[in-house]
Amino acid sequence: MTDDGREYGRAFEGDARPSRGLQALDAVAYALVLTVTVVALSAAANVALGVARPWLGVKYLLFVVGLLLFGVASVKLRPNAPYAETTLLPSNRDEETGFQAFVQRTVALLGDRYRLAPEERLSDAAKLLLASVTILATSAAMEFVLGVTIA
């Protein structure tokens, strides 16, 4: 519920499920905000460390972070074994992390109708998988489109 009593992200009045489009928008916003955050932090770290070619360092760091996030998301997306009592990396979509709250504040700039309640969003594992692909694509674009290479 928003502050004025309206429901989060309903496709139309009385709809019990969130719109798939709103879930996709939420996941894309998460991926883009995470990608921009990783680029900004890695650029700042490379400049602070005095790296001779900071964008080359950013590209490599994006590649490593993208691969690591892809691995984490893959493990979190695995179904639980019926005999296992615990999971390696639990995936909880009912709780909002600090970063997810930051993403929600960013999406709120578009208006309340684009916001979803935590239980209506895609799982954090699915959003991490999309973010890892976005980060890896950014690393590839830096090399193939922008020409950030060793030579």
C-alpha cells in the first residue's frame, strides 16, 4: 500500500496479481541501478589507485563482478533438494534489502504506480541473474563498441 491507501503496481483495479510488465520493469531497474553502481565504484577505485588506464580496469572489474554475480544467481536459482534442510544461499523475496530500497526510491521517481510490494517482485536471484548479464554486456560493450582494449 502506498501512503494514500492505493495498492502498489496493479495492472487494473481489482487485479490480485502484479503485472508482468511491472515485474519486468522492477527487474530491469534493479539491473541498471546495480550496473551503474558497479561502474561508478570501480571507476572511482581505479582513479583513486592511480591506474594508468582506469577504463581498462573498469572493464576487467566489470567482467569479474559479472561472472561472480552470475555464479551467485545460478546457485540461488537452484531448486531445493527435498532431503536438504537448509539452502546454500537462501532467496527471499518477501524482505527488502537496503539496495532494493535504494532501487525502489529510484523507481519512485517515475511515480507510485510503478512500485511493487516486496512479495510481488521477482526473486532476488532472478534480478541478480539479469544484473549479471547486464554487467557482462556492459563490459563487452566497453571492449567491442568503445574500443577499451589492451593494445
